[in-house]
Amino acid sequence: MRGRLASGILKRMGLSELVATSEEDYIAIAVKLAQDADYRQRMGERIVEQRHILHDDPAPVRALEEFLINASRQQ
């Protein structure tokens, strides 16, 4: 579940190159981030630039509200 959540967040922010599709991909991404300071810095900058996508979007909060309201009505 955590992997799907993180994957969704990264894809939504336009950072799908950080999403591994296999164990080998995961290792390659981790090694690149660990060894390539310029790449790591660029990815960090992109995360900062794109964070508004997550923080300024009320849709997930509204969806949670709707779920909770519907769940409470079923009780």
C-alpha cells in the first residue's frame, strides 16, 4: 500500500522516473540518487517546484470527507 501511495504521489508530481517497476529499477534509482549529486539535487528541486500539486489540491480531502460521511451514514 505504501508503495502505491508513493508511486501515485510521484507520478502526480511528474516524477515518474523515480517510480520503480521492478526490484532492479529500485536498485538502479537508489544507486543513481546516492551517487549522482547533480541528479539528486535536480530531483529535490523538482519536488519543491511541484509540491503545490499536492498541497494546493483540496480534492483528496473532499474525497475523504465524502467517504467518512457515507461510512457514518451506513452505521
